[in-house]
Amino acid sequence: MNYLLRRLVTFPLVMLGVSILVFVAIRLVPGDSITAMLGTEAGLLTPDQRQALAAYFGLDQGWLVQYGKWLSGVTSGNLGLSVTYGKPVLDVILQRFPLTLELAVLSMLIAICCGLPLGVFAATRNGRGSDLGVRIFAMIGQSTPSFVIGLGIIYVLSAGFGILPSMGEYIPFAQDPLGNLSQLILPALTLGLSFTASVTRISRSAMLDVLSDDYVRTARSKGVSKRHVIWRHALPNALIPVVTLSGVEFGYLLGGAVLVEQIFALPGLGRMTLEAILQRDYALVQGAVLFVALNFMIVNLLVDLAYVMLDPRIRLGGRS
């Protein structure tokens, strides 16, 4: 409990640091939100009109004043108003987040369900041809960018079968389960295949270390079946590196897979953030980055708590 409280106390400090970094970084990007919002029509504005728009969005004030007002709103749950969408930033984020969350969960399920058995299979056949085949697959998967896999899937479907993946407006699962899965299964496969390779390699390496431990040899000498030794004794102790990798990857996925969302025309959090940067939508960029940072910290905390469940010998808070 003390460890949990200490971690929760650090959350506001980390969020404060992230807020300062993103506030300064987005304002160092050349251009301004008025020009990005109006495009070529910005040249038609008179100086008085431009000044009035700058005052309306608070851009005529100094950085410290802008940051102070924005931070004051954040503490009360107001992330500001999106210039691009004309709506509160939090509403825009929460509208896009369900798609990103579902895509991350589906990708994670694909990676764990495929990568973990492959890693265990390769570790139990170390040095054989099947082990070499799994390692080659893992290396190819890790070295191939996700957008290349996505483009390859689209090309095979369109050229080979004359169909294209479902794109456009997000269909919630509760509204139309089949339509939802048909829209997200290919992007999830694109992300999941890349992550499967990482899970395969880390699980194989961890299993090889565990299988050489004394307690595994003792279990085998007592006549315990090979299957029982692998899945009941060895695998639980090999899961900690896999959980660590999965937590980090899941945190990244919650920030949005920008390239995959762009390829499959998915209105997710990553694509929204990219468009906000291009439009110089300061409030939306700042709010999105804070939201992603908070998700990342929560995921990391859950991963640390999962360590204790997987291995009772681990004690959080510096003792083991």
C-alpha cells in the first residue's frame, strides 16, 4: 500500500513536467494556429482582425500567462477548447479514445496468443530446425515496419481478392459487433504481427533461462510430465519479461498507432494528435499528450503490481 501511495504521489509531478515540455515544444513549431486554421484565407485578414482572433484564443499573451491559465483549467478538468473541432478538448479525446483502446487490446491479444506459444515452442526445441524457423520469423517480424505490413495486407486484398478493408467512421462494438471487427481486425493484425515477433523472442529467451534452473531439473527427476513442467512450473516464472514488454508496448499503443491509423483511415487518438499538430491546435495537442502520459503511467503501475502476482518473492518498495 505504501508503494502504491508513493507511486500515485509521483503522478502529478510527472504530469507537470510533461505539461511544461509539450507546452513549450508545440509553440516552437513554426507557424501559428490562426494561419493553420484559415489557410490561404489568413492572408486576407486585416491586422485588427488577426489581433482580435489572437485575443479570442489567448495567443496575444505571454507564454507564462498562457501556461498559467491553461494549467489552472487542467486542475479543474478543463483541458481547453479545440480550435479545429470547436469543442472541449476532453470531449474530442474521449470520442477518439475508444477506437484506440480497442485496437490496442486486439493487437495485444493477437501478440500474446501467438507470440507466447511460439516462444515456448522454440525454447523447448532449442537448436532444432523448428527453433531456427521461429527465430527467423521473429527477426523478420521485428525488422519489418508496421506500415509496410499494413500496405502489404491492403495490396493482397485489393489485387488478389478485389476487396478493400472497411474504412471511415468508427463503428462501436456495441452498435454493430461484426462491422466493428471487420473495421479493426486488419489494423489489429498489422500491429499484432509486429508485436508478436517481440513477444516470441523475449518469451523464448526467458524460457531458456528458466528451463535450466535447478527446480525444473528436480521436477523432471521426480517424474513430472514435460507438459506440466513447462506450463505449470517454468512458464509462470518466465512471464515477468513478457509482462514488462507487454506493458510498455500497450502504453505506446494507447498513444495511438499514427501510421496504421493513417493507412486504414481510422479516426483514432494518434491520427487526431498528428492532425492537431499540423493545425497548430495547441490545446488539443497539449490535452492529448497529457492524456497519453496518464495512461502510460497507469499501465506501468499495473505492470509493477502484476509482478507480485506472478512471483510472490517480489516485494515492491525496494525489498525482495
